[in-house]
Amino acid sequence: MLVEFTQYVALVLVIVLLVLLARKLKVAYPIVLVLGGLILSLIPQIPDISVRPEMIFIIFLPPLLYEAAWYTSWKEFWRWRRIIGSFAFLIVIVTSFVVALVASAAIPGFSLALGFLLGGIVSPPDAVSASAIMKYISIPKRVSSVIEGESLLNDASSLVVFRFALVAVETGRFVFHEAALSFVWVILAGIAVGLLVATLFFYLHKWLPTDANMDIVLTLATPYVMYMAAESIHVSGVLAVVSGGLFLSSKSHLFLSYRSRLRGANVWSALGFVLNGLVFMLIGLALPVIVGQLDGATLKQAIGYGLLITVLLMLARILCALGASAFTVFISRFIKTADNRPGWKLPLVFGWAGMRGVVSLAAALSIPVYLNNGSDFPERNLIIFISFVVILLTLVVQGLTLPLLIRWLKLEDPDRPLSIETQSVILRRKLASGSLSYLRAHHEREINSSAALQQLEKKLEAEELFDADAPDTEVFKKVYLKLLIQQRQWLREWNKDINTDEDLIRKYQTLMDVEEEKMRLGNVSSRI
């Protein structure tokens, strides 16, 4: 136990150094971590580290999915719901079917059921990988929104395919209508469990006399309760965490105080950094164990099969993306769509941005060693190796070349007609103007009797926000805190506009939380 703990502490330190290197090279850190883990695994003195699927599914996956869902824009998610839904469910099933056909035809010893098993493992892009890499790539807003939204949902459909393929391998039979009914049940029940648990925690936060520390502990427990509650009744823990995370994120202003939001964001940021780092390092470090377990096929043959499946997945996703674009043009004649002329450039980028990650590896590793009759599970080690090759190549090749593809296509962002800087100036002016009107309409008497409020009025006239450099008086505090409440309400209303950048809204909401923290601590001087 002590040796394992020491290893993980050393890994965290290595992760920090590799992330610093990634920033120096201006490369998404998941890529550097995977390659760093791969290089470390080739050093003889480094002990073999095996990745336990239960550790990933129980320890890593719930908080990482929850964090990704928390910072996902519901506005963007709903706007692109049709394309997100089609890729998260329909395209995953289609891709699994294509992989099954090619694998059973090209790989000796592979049955159609084993092909479906492999397809269910490698077909879905990974939420953790997508969110981590999208932060470091300048990509059109709609592409990142669809990729992140899709990757939050597609694990559910892929795991249904995976489970039924396991049954088919065990029993030699596959009943389509049973699989279809189970698919619907797993999805709907998973969402219902997530929303039920989220509602429970919502009222726990509201009814209990919690402070910031207690709120943070509750938020840390929430994704685990969602995931385990769903998995205990054999429905999608992934969708439970995602649906619950989206719900609580949209209601956070109703049950979390400014202090809980500020401190919670810091805790989750640090936790997400460590968990993401460990996940990607473990992918690279798993190579010796996976290669050592390979049997039946030579290493060269196994690499060839991995390359075949990787290329197949890349082509299938690109073709599906282009096909979805063509279908959107057709269907827009009959129903209203978010974009009736998506063209080919954005779908091409979307098709190329299908990075696989740790969920695929965990699913592969969770394949049982033996069948129910006691015989070895057929081609288990080859499936794990192929999954590893797919994850490695999609993360490194697609992750590194995606910025080059975007620059080559000379993409413009149709969803951001104004730059973030311009939007920030406009938002700042609206806040200053609205704040002046609010103060003069509701607190004219306080302004006339308070030099501090008069000074604040002058600063707002100069469009200087969050610069309440005034004496620490009770009248000023009372009025200023009311103003912050009103400003937060305006931000929530303005965020309903589809053209308003939600990241910018969140930035200003955080700044208001910081301002309230300083105000209540007696330091009323800050500037942005």
C-alpha cells in the first residue's frame, strides 16, 4: 500500500512537470501526458502499473464527468440537441456495426459478436479527452459545443452495445428487440436517477445550515451518489451524472452562496487537474502490461489491426459528419434547424475531432477473463491492445493535427460575430449603465447622504466596474450588495440571448462573487 501510494505521489509530481512542458510547447497537455507515460513505461526501472477498470469507473469517471457537465453550456447543448443526439446515440451504434463487420472479416478468430464488443468499446469519443483538449485548441464554438455535448452522452449508448455484445459472446445469441428496449430503459432511467439525486442534493443544500466547506463536501459526494445509484439498478451511471450535473449547474445560483461558488471552483479545478493528469498518464503507463498479456497474434499483427480499426473509425466519423450536414440541408426544408447550411468545413473538423480516451480503455479492461463455462474469454487481450492503439493514435494524431486542420481550412466562427474583447466592452457598458439607473431609481436618498455612493456613481459614469474604493460604511455595503444581486440577475437574463458568450457571463459572475467576498470581509477595493 505504501509503495503504491508513493508511486502515485511521484506520478503527480511528474504530471506537474509534463504539464509545464506542454504549456511551453503550446500543446494540449493530455497529449504530452500520454506520450510521457508511454516513454516512462519503456524504462526498465519503472515498475509496471496496471489500470484497474473499477478504479476508473468508480474513482475517476464520476467527478470528471460531473465537472465537464457542470461547465457545459445548457444553452449551447439545447441549441445543437439534434446533432448531439444523433452522434451520441445513432452514430455510435452505426460505427459499432461498421467496426463489427470489418473486424469479423479482417481479424482471424473474430466473430460478429466480438466485433460488436470491440465496436462498443472504441466507437464513442471520450468526454474527459474532449473537454481537456478543447480547452487548448482555438475551435469554432459550435464544434466544441457539439463535441463536448456528444461526448457526455455517447458513453451510455456504447456501454449498452458493449453489455449486449458480452451477452452475445457468452450465449451465442442476440435478440434485437430486447436490446432496443434495454437501450431505451438504460437511457431514460439513467437520466431519471440523475435528476432525482440532483433534486435531493439541491434541497439538502437549501435546507441544511451548511457553510462553504460543507457545500464543497456535498458537491464532491454528489457525482458518486448519482453514479452508484444508477449502476445499482443497472442503468447508465454516465447519464445520471451528466443529467444531474447539468441540472445542478443551471440552479447553482439558487443553492450555493458566493463563497461556496468561489471556493468550490478552486477545489474542483485542482481536483480535475490531478484526476485528468493521472488518467492520461495511466493510459501511457499501461503499455507494458497490455503488450505482455498479448497472445495469439504477434505484436506486428496486433499493431496492424489497431491501425486498421483506427483508420476505419476516423473515416466513419468524417463520413457520418458530412452525411449529417447533407441531411441537415435536406431536413431544414421541413423543420427549423439551428443552421440550415452547415457546409463541409465545420463537419470535417467535427469528424476529425473524435479523440478516444480512458473510458474506452476501462471498458476493454473490464472484459471478464473467463466465460461462465470456465473457458478463456476469446481474443480478450487482442481487444484490449487494439483499444489501446485506437486511444493512443486518436489522442496524439488527431489532437496534434486538429489545430493545423483548422488553420488550413481558414475557419471563421459563425457563432461569434463579435470578438470576446468586443463583447466584454459591450457587456461592461450595459452593466455600468444599468447599475447607474438602478442606483438612481432605488437609492437616491442614500446617494445624497453618502460620499462613498457618490464616488461609486462617478466611477459607473466612467464605466468603471468593481472599483468600489470607498469607506467601509454599513450604508455603502448594504446598497452595494443589493447592486451585486441585481447585476447577477441581469447577467442571467442576458445569457438567454443565443449570441451572448456564456464563458464571458461566467467570468463576470465570478468577478461579482469575488467582489462580494471582499465587501463582506471589509475590503471594498478591487479592479478588473
